[in-house]
Amino acid sequence: MLYDISPPLHAGMPVWPGDTALQESPAWQLDAHCPVNVARLTLSPHSGAHADAPLHYQADGLAIGLVGLDAYLGPCRVVHCLDAAPLLSLARLQQALADQPAPLPPRLLIRSYRQFPPQWDAGFCAMDPALIDWLGQQGVRLIGVDSASLDAADSKTLAAHHAVARHGMAILENLYLDEIAAGDYELIALPLKLINLDASPVRAVLRTIPSPTTSTTTARRD
């Protein structure tokens, strides 16, 4: 089964205060003189579900179109840490993971909202940098959250983002996890090849992992 974990993109959707609001309008319209519809789209690369590039928080960091793609594709775990705002601590995360099998997959998605907010929420759940360091030590290569950022809305140091950089991890933000049960999945959330930009929207999906007891293998005979 496939689960879409990308919030819808549309005019009027919430964006970080001061960031570019999404605008869409027709550039060409299908009529007697034109055979196609072609839209014009203006948006921030941080719109909806998106991948932050190192360039977003490091002057010499890689743009999103230059980062490796393997972190955004493969086994992941969804963990529920509901009502942890304003800051998810390492102890709270470890408690939520205590009854999950070891080791952790290379990708971890954290659900903090009971319901994804329909408007901007300045009090979203940020991540303790110690939590990021611990995940890096466990071999986690990507962290994904349903909040607008790993760091608090008023942060000037972006300590959680810089902790990600220390461990060479990838970041996904603004994921829609309301309907996703805790457990293991396959993540597919590839960023666009935007060679000069600090982030990219993604169409993030989760796919259930088939049980080994239900899979079949057909042997080849020559």
C-alpha cells in the first residue's frame, strides 16, 4: 500500500511568515487558438513537504540539486511523539522507540501533531540538537518531521540544523503524518534537481514493506 505524506500545495496555503506565498495562474489557456493549458507557478522551495539543502543553513553548503539522492529513498521508521512541543527531547524520543525493534533504519520520520495545522503555527515542535546527535550516532541518515522546521520559529542559531550537518544527514520538513501508524515503511521523497537552490518541494510517499511470509519466489530453470 502507498501512503501520500505530502500536504496539498495551493494558493492560500500556510507558509513561513515573510516567505513567498504560492501563486498560480494560467500562462496559456486551451481554446480555439491554443491547443494546451500551461500554468505559471510562483512558490518558495520550502513550500509543503520539502527537503532542506545544506545551503539553507551553511554559506558553503551544497545546493539541493547537488546532494546525493540515496538518503531520500529506502527503509524508514515512523515514530509518534505527540504533544511534545515546544521541543522534543532525546529522552522522549528514546521512550517512543523503546518498544520498536533494533536497530533503527537509516531514515526516521517523527510525528508530533495530532492534526496537521491548516494555518501557520509558530508553536510547532522543534528538535533537541542532542536528539539529532544521538540519531547520527545510530547511523540514521535522514530525519523527517511534520513541523515547519527542526529548529524553533524564533531560533537564530539553528542548532538542530547544524547538528544534522555534523552527521551528514538529510532533512525533510512539513510532512503530513496524521494517518500514518507508527512502524516501518519504505520512504520515497526525491527532491528536484534545482542546482542553485537551498531546498526543494518533494512528493513524499511511504510504501508498506511486504511481509517475508507472504512473498513468493519463482526459481528459474535453464
